[in-house]
Amino acid sequence: PYAWSIDGEYWPKITPLVLTQGQRVEIALVNHSEIAHPMHLHGHAAQVVELNGQRFQGALRDTVLVPPMQTVRIAFDAKNPGRWAFHCHNLYHMATGMMTEFRYRGIAV
């Protein structure tokens, strides 16, 4: 079937990524497909810090385009406790499973 995932998990059957307040989080977004994915993080502004292994100090943003067959690394500070969605902004990708959740340690389900 036509479906997109994050780390092989399809929304809503996902394992939340648990954060600790004050933690600096870095995530590698690896796109193994031929389609670009605009990845959107709620509740935080992430900095693009690497493209295909090349480190740099990129701009802060809440959506980052992950081009086909490329890797983008983002970093953000966990300083907004709660439960936050992280998903592909191509809504048909999100609707077929390309979404996960960041959840702060100690936040009730």
C-alpha cells in the first residue's frame, strides 16, 4: 500500500521520542526516496546544522526540506515541555503515516 513512515513506524502506532527539558537534540533526517519531504516540527525552532555530512550553522526554522536521497541534520533545544508533533508537511505523506511525536519526560499521556 501507499504509505510513508518515520523510522519504520506509521502514525499512530509509533514510539514517541522522549526528551529531557534542557537537552540539546540532534536528529539526522535521512531521505531514501525520490521525493522531497518538508519536515515540520511543532513547538520548537530547529537549526539546520548539516547537509550530507557537511557541518555548518544554518538558519532556525520549524520546517526543513529534506531533498531526495539526501541527509539533513537538525538541532534544537528542548525547552518547551509538552507533546509535540513532528511530520512531513506533504499532507498525503502525513495522512499515510509519516508522523511521530516528541514527548517530554514526565508529561502524562
